[in-house]
Amino acid sequence: MSDFHLPEDKAGRLERCSLFYTDVVPHNHALGLTLVDVGAAEATVVLPYADFLVGNPETGVIAGGPVTTLIDAACGTSIFLKLGRFLPIVTLDLRIDYLRPARPGIALTAVAECYRTTRQVAFVRALVHQGDKDNPVASAQGTFMRTEE
């Protein structure tokens, strides 16, 4: 990725950002994260259900670690989209409120929006759902430090 700027068209931005889920961040790839939609400052990422992600075999619910990674990845991508380029970022704070247990066997979808940036900090909010945005599994709010300046 020698060019760190994102294309202006939606398809180009989706294709370019998807590289972070396949080529650049092996952890995202190992979990099966897929970037499925992008907006001007919004990223939608899916975590497919898999048995190896389950935290408690008795309930079949995905563990908190993969959910945190899903949210963090979606939030980071929303920052790249807001700024129109890739740049080094560091998660400063990521607060996650679990609103209900996820249903076993169903993928989780995170929708993150970078709603404000300053010279050094980006502010993001996200919701995780299983197909019904009005019945979220979790909500999150995070701050990320821009490290290039």
C-alpha cells in the first residue's frame, strides 16, 4: 500500500479498506472479519459465527474478545474513511456496553461512525447487532490517537 489515500468512489474505498481485513491485519483475517459497507465516515463489518469464537460452550455465545476486535476494527476503518486516507492510529479508550446476550449461531455486525476528529484524536461510536439495528447486542464509544503528526 504505497498510496495511503483512499479513492473517492464508494466501491474503490470499500475495496481498498478491505485489504485491512485480508492482507494487513492477520488477526482480523483469522477471525473472519469482513468489511461489507462504507460511507463517508461509517464502516460496517461482519464477524461470522464460528464455534472457535464461543466463550462458553453451554450457551454458544461468542466471547467478548472477538466482539471487542470487531468493534475496534470497525471503528478504526471509520476513521480512515473520515480522513480519506490510511494513517497510524492507536486505541486510547474503547468503552463497550453489552445490552443483551448475542444469539448463538448468528453473525454479529458492527456499524461504526467517526463523528469528530481533531489534530490528534478521533471520536467514534458503534453499535453491534444481529440483523436488527433496533435491538443491538452492544454499543461502544471510543477515542483513537492519530500518531502521524
